[in-house]
Amino acid sequence: MAQVGLQHFLVVAALLFALGIVCVVTRRNAVAVLIGIELLLNAAGINVVAFARYGGNLLAGSAFALFIIALAAAEAVVGLALIFAIHRRLRSVDLEQTETLKG
Amino acid sequence: MPTLESLPHVLPEVALAVTAAALFVLEALWQPRGRARRVGFPLLALGGLLAALLFLVASPSSAEPRFFGGLLTQDPFSTFVRGVAIVATALAVGLALGSPSLPSNRRVEYHGLLVLLALGMCLLSSAGHLLMIYVAIEIVSLTSYLLAGFDDRGGRSAEAGLKYVLFGGVASGVMLFGFSLLFGLFGDLSLSGLGQALAHSTTLSTGAGRWATLLALVFVLAGLGFKIAAVPFHMWCPDVYEGAPTPFTALLSVGPKAAGFAVLLRFGTGLWPELATDAAAATSALPWLLLLGVMSTVTMTVGNLAAIWQDNLKRLLAYSSIAHAGYMLMGVVAGGREGPGAVAVYLAVYLIMNIGAFAVVSAVDRSAHSEDIGVYHGLGRRAPLLALAMAVFLLSLTGLPPTAGFVGKLYLFASLIHHGGFWYVLLAVVGVLNSVVSLYFYARVLRAMFLESAAGEPAPVSLANSAAALAVVLAVPTLALGIFWQPLAAIANFSGSLF
Amino acid sequence: MDAVVLTGGRLLTLLVFMPSVAGALCALSRSSRAAAVWALLGSGVPLILGAAAVCGFDASAAGFQWVERVDWIPSLGISYHMGVDGVSWPLVLLTLLLTFLSLVYSIGRIQNATRLYYASFLWLETGLMGVFCALDMILFFVFWEWVLIPMYFIIGYWGGARRIYAALKFFLYTMLGSAFMLVALLVTAHLYHQATGAWSFDWADWVAIRDTIDPNLQLWLFSAFAFSFAIKVPAWPFHTWLPDAHTEAPTAGSVILAGVLLKMGAYGFLRFGLPLFPEGAVQAAPVMVGLGLAGILLGAAASYVQTDLKKLVAYSSVSHMGFVVLGIFSFTLEGAAGATIQMVNHGLSTGALFLMVGIIYERTHKRGVTDFGGLAKTMPLYATVSVILVLSSVGLPGLNGFVGEFLVIAGAMKARPLYAFVSALGVILAAVYLLSMVRKVFWGEANANLHGLSDLTWRETAVFLPLLLFIVVIGVYPAPFLEVSEGALKAILEGVAP
């Protein structure tokens, strides 16, 4: 079995990123879109950690990854709070139905 | 510069952070009622902002522009943009006084979040490190999402917040992926380090390396383009502007945009230090300027053309703010000393005239409970002073002399043309033609206010509120700076340099 | 008493800004009667000052007179630089006279927002005078655009049925033109910076470096300026805003539009187009002459088919201004002198013709050529004045129109006889459409419902008197009017004369 190297991490990250984009573009459920965004952020996180491990700048990369994790959580909190507010009013989290604004 | 010595240079940010914390803590512990709540907290917020502004003006100059190990970079341009961000926030606090679009029981949170947003904008405009850029953008974004969804009178505001958070999340995700690629390609996170690596690296000599770098830059542009509302990352803008409480929309159209431009400019000069002297040669390997130029053209054209069809003043101003981002991108393309100087002048002018226009919208909204162009019919007769102020703002947004908007455009076009070259002049021509298009929809509002008469018996528009007062006050510099713009020239001269 | 000494050397500043101050007082005054007083003072006092200064103007001097210069934005080399020479001074006087007469005519006729109406005209006057006096390019541009705003409101608020459309069209067209001018202006400033290493927007500085600009580039820059001026003149085919604006504007607005605003474009060619980019102007001359000739012929033809008097006069403006363009681009002293005096003539006679149309419209609410008939009997004084104005417009020897058109044709003859032939055709066409209009309106069977029309009132007559006076004096003894501009025109033609 081949040694796991930088490329493997990058491929995983790229796949995650692509999946995230597909999710964001196709899903009409607000929660699903939020999950897609998390995929994007984590793709970037994997990239950074892998580059840090194999590129030599370990400290900077790891610190960056930690910040990504923390801020992704913060973003999810705010996003979910707003989804809650919408849900209370419309009883739905379907983006097709939130059409007060012309969009 | 090591951490402790860096502290005196970030006193404005410290003041903002302390103020925001104080607002949240006081609200939780004390829960004041009545007068203290209505007046006390806005005053506290204003006091904090004023202190930050004073610290900023008095901030010591330093031979070494990088602080906290390169996380923050301070130069005249960032100092100026921090000033713009703080002043814009203060104006938004003023606009919010007595505004019906803010629930009265959550006023304090509103002010706390505003001050936090100001902190984020300040950090963003002096960020010199990818990590700092990301953190600052998230501070600005997270507070903005919450503030956009603040109005609980209808579904509009929460929906605006949700749209904003989803678009914003995608944009920052894409940008972050771009950051990670840059980190991998050049092994550094600070902009200056990236610049050095870019200059000496062999990555760009291979086709694959160049494509990867280009891809990373496009991803980064997506994130920054989202913050300044440039096409094609602008879709959130009209909906969020319309749904958000008007006092916050006024700030949103100016503050984050200013910080976004600061970071865009710094990103450019960080990666290509020679951008300030010879932009074309500096970026010869990568089509950075071409990307920005195309973005500028498309942004102003789409913004102006879409604005023609809007009947809601807030949406109209949203598309107009997209177009103005396109104008300011011209200054980024121009580069050199003149480009950032022109962007700075335009930001100052735009701060005054755009917040002024939103102040008028807010004042009319308080009486008419609508932002539709129909309620502006006959405003010239019902509230002459307010209509006159709006006329000044609209003419200034069009860029007609003798208003400050003309001076701003003059500097932008001049910086572009001074750069020489056919493509630059062509971009300037696109810019002036766009100004003509913009006249069409700004004149629609003028026409509604002065040339049409109101149908039926419209509600009288009261001038006795903070928004109307602010509008009238802001009209004065809009006109005065158009007639005598030496202060703006000083700004151009001062903030032309980035490190 | 020397008016210039009296004003402490700030004659032009006073002339330009006095109306604006009076305009502000108008807008703030409590009654429309008080506003009328301010309007008359605000336009009358500068007129008197200007008239008093006429003797102080040295026609033999070549350069600018009564120059004022104060630094405005030193870091960009922009200054408040004002001055007049033989080309601009007659236009300044024309502006002063027509604005005053328009306001005198308007008093008591406007019921809606009267105070703002006066104020708009006074603010407009400031812009117009500023355009003719500015010697700094940014200052000029500011005044140039400044004119748009009051005019937009004059047409859009006090105009006819399609006023809003006409006002916007006027605004958009002119701004489109000035957009290109702004870019060309900045490119020239950049070239100046390249040549000297310093910033300047001063007209004289730019003239000094004109030879360093590549001829090809000059053509581009000239074209950008010319586009803006051609819209304003208006030269065919950029004239389509004019019939709408003139027809929809209130009477006094049409007078100022035709009398003064159109001159801004022609003046622009003389002051900026030719001296700043002589080689570009030479290269573009055939096209410009072609546009001038097209304007003369097509304007006349369009006039001929009009059934609305106001439109007829509006299209005749296109034709008459075609002569101005032709005269300028013949690059001969005769042509340029003819163009200059034609500008003044057109201001006087077409302005007055719009007043005539306004007067009859006010009494009958009709403007059709065929709505009238036999007016010579019912309104003899009105008919007499009108016929004199029409004859002046036709170019009858002994009246002012002849002098201008004759000189332009003479200049065109020198440049190329074909031009002279075609333009002479225009004179004949003018006679055809104007005289047939006179026949239909003033002679023939009187329209039955037109009995009992009152003739000109004393105030209306008083408005026409000065105009008629100049029409006759210029026609009979044009020498002093030509001498005023000769020196300045020679300097302007220096770079382009063959």
C-alpha cells in the first residue's frame, strides 16, 4: 500500500470543497446549505493542516486551522439562529418559500 | 514589532472592544429602563466611538508599520479607513435614535453589535496577514448578519439576515480555500511574506503553478468581492439592504465596503510591492489587474442598469452602491500613489452622501412607513428641506458638480488616466458613461420629489427626528466639499501610501 | 465712472455671482412680489454694471481683460481664473440682457412656485455667465454642468404637457456630451503633466503645450470636446433634444435656451476646441463643416414642414446655428467674425421670436401655424414687431441677420466655394419657410374666434424695444460689434489658419 502523502490530503480537500459547492448550489433547505458551507470551511482546514505538516510552517498552519474550526462554529451558530427566527414565522426552512424579498 | 510595544498603536481597537463589552455586560447586569436605556446606551456607544477616533488621530507614528508580528499593518491608508469606519458607525448610531425599525427591548444589543462591527472594520482595514484578514472578515460578517436580521416587525429582516449569512458563508468558505492554496503554494501567511515568496518563487514559471495561483486569487477575490458587493458576488446586496433596518443599511453600504477596499488594496500591494510604482510590470505574470478591471466594468454596468428598474428606494440605493463599488475598483486598478488616494477620497465622499441618502429614506420611512418611490411624490412641497438635501445627495451620487461626488469621480478618473495607456482610458470612458446611465434613475427620484405631485392626502413628513436632522447636516459638507475640496485633496495626498 | 474700478477689480465675480445671491433671496422671500423685486434687482444690477463696463472694454487689446485669479485647489493646479476677451464679452452682455428681459416678461405670468421660478433663472444666469468667463478648465466644467440643474427644473416644472420627458432628455443628452469632455479634459491634464511635470488646468497653460500633443491624439481629444459642444450647439445629428426642450419649456425658458444655452457649444469650439487642439480641429474640419451644412439645410427643411409655431422656431435654430458652425470651421477671419456676430444675432432674434410665440399662445392657447390668420389686422403692433423679427431671421440687408450670414458665407467662399453655395441655399430656404409662416399667420382670412385679441401691452413692448434696437443697430452699423472680437478671433485662428 502506498504511503499517504500530501496529494491524498489535497484530493480529499478538493473533493470536500466540490461537494460543498454542489450542496450549496443545489439544496433549497437552509440547513443543508449551512452544512455545505461547513464542508467548504473544513476543506480549507484540511488543506491548511496538510500544507503545514508537509510544507514545514507547522505553527502558522495549525493556528490557522484552529481559528477556522472556532469561526466555523460561530458562523453555524449565527446561521442557525436566523434559521430559527425564520422557522418560527414561516414554519419552514425552505429557501423557495422565503420570497418576501424579490431575490 | 513585538506585542507589548504594539499596544499603543491599537488603542482605538482597544477602546472599541472595551465599549462593546461594557454595553453587553451593563445590559445583562443592570437592565436599565426608560431614559437610561433610550439615551444612555447610545451615548455610551457614541462615547466609545469618539474615544476610538481620538486615539486614532493621536496614534503615534512608527517607523515600523507592522505590529503583532505582522498580523496588523498600519499605514496612512488604513488609518484613514479606520476613521471612515468609526465615523460611519457613529452616524449609524445617530440614525438609530428613535428609529421604529429597531425593537425597543433590544436596543442595547444593537449598539453593542455596532461597536463590535466597527472593531471588525478597523481590524480588517489594517490586516496584513491572511489569518487576520479571515478573523476580521468574520467579525464584520457575523455582526452584520445579526444586525441585518434585527428588525422583528415583519419577516423581511430575518429573511435578509438568512440570505446574508448563506451568501456570506459561501463567500468566506471560497475565500478561505483560496487562502489555503496560497499558503500551500508559497508557504507563508503574512502578505509581505507572500509577496517575497511570489517574487522569488519558481511556481509561476510552470503552467500548472500559474493556474493554481490564479485559481487561488480568483477564490480570494470572491470573498473580497462579496464584502464590497462587486458583481458577480453582489446578489445578496439588494435583498439584504431592503430587509435590514435602515439605520444599519446606511452603515452596511459604507463601512464594510470601505474595509473591503482597504484589504483589497493591501492584498494587491502586499503580493506585488512594485504595484505602487509599475503596476503593469509587477503583475505581468498574472492577470490581476485585468481581473479587477473586468470586475470594475461589469460591476458598475450591472449595478447601474439594474437600478433603473427599482421602485423601492432602498433597493435602488443598493444597486447604486454596487455601481459605486465598480467606480472605486477603477481606483484599485489605477494603482500607484494616485489610485489608493482616489479610492480614499471617494470613500470619504461616499460616506457622506450615501449615509445622507439613507438618512432621508429613514426619515421618510418614519412618517410614510414605506420606501416606495411613490411616497416621494411631492416631497419637495411637503418637506422642502429634506427634499433639497436628498437632491444634493442624488446629484452628488451622479457625480455632477458642484458636489462632493464630482470631486470623488474626478480623482478616480484622473488616477486612471494618469496611469496612461489605452485600456485605462477606456475604463475611464466606461466609468463616465455609467455616470450618465446613473443620472437616469437618480433623476427619477428627483422627478418624483419635485416634478410630480402626491396623489391624495399623504401623511406629513416630520422633520423632528434624528434621521432628518442628520440628512440636513450631511447635505452641507456634500455641497461644501464640491465647491472647496482642499480637505479632500489633503486626504488623497495623505492616504496615497500603503505598505 | 468706470464700472471696473468701482467693483475693485472684481467685476466678473460680481456679474457672475450677484444673480445667485439674489436667487437665494428670491427663494427665501416671503411673497412672490418681494421675489419679483429681487429677481429684477438680481438681473438688472448686473446688466447695468455690464453696460457701464462696455466703455471700459479695450477692443484693441488681444488678451483677456478684467482677469481675476485666485488659487482654488493648488495641489492640482486648479484656480479660480476668470477673464473675458472679444469673443466672450458680447456673449456675457447677451446673457445679461436676455435674462433680465426674460424675467421682466415673466413677472405676473407664472402662478406656480413663482419664487423658485425666478430663483432658477437667476441661478441659471450664474452658470451661463461662468461658462463664458471661466479660464480654468475645471471651473469651466463646473459651470457647464451647473447650467443643467436649473434648466432641468425650468423645463420639468414650468413646462408644457411633455415637460418631464423633455427635461430628462435635455439633461441626459448634455450630460452624455460632457462625460466625454471630462475624460478628454483629464487626458489633456495628464499630457500637460507629462510635458511639464506639474499639474495645471489653466487654459493658457494648456494652449502653451498644444504643440507637444501628437496630432492623432489631438483629433481624439478634439472629437471628445466637439461631441459635447455639438450636442449643445446643436449640430445635426445631435439636435434631437432641442425641438422637445424648446417646445416644452416655458416661454422665458425657451428664450434662454435658444438665446444663450446654444451659444455655449459654439463658444466652446472657439475658446477650447480650436485653440487647445488646432491640429485636431484642422483634421476634423471637413466633418464639422459637413455637419454645419447638414444642419443648415435639414433644419430649414424640418422647419418648413412644422405645423407648430414653437417647433418651427426651434428647428430654425438648428439651421441658424449651422451657420455658426460653418463660420467657425471655415477657419477664416470673416467666417469666425460672422459666426460670433451670428451667435449674438440668433440670441436676439430667435429669443424674441420665442417671446412672440409665447405671447400669442398665452392669449389663444394655440400654437399651430394654421390656427391663425389676419393677425396683422387684429394685432397690428404685434404683427409689425414679428415681421421685423422674421426679416432679421431671414437675413434681410439692413437688419442684423444679414451681417452674420453674409460674413459666414464670405468666409465659406474663401475656404471652398461649394460650402458658400450650399449655405446660400439655406438662406433661401429660410426665406421660404419663414415668409410662408408670416403669410399664414398674419395675412389672409382672419380666424373667426380670434377677434378681440388685445395687442402688445406696454410691458411687452418694453421687452421688445431693446431687442429691436440692437437688431436694427447691428444691421445698419455693424462695425463696432465686429471690431470688438477681431483681435480675439485672430488669436484663436492663429493655430488653424491655412
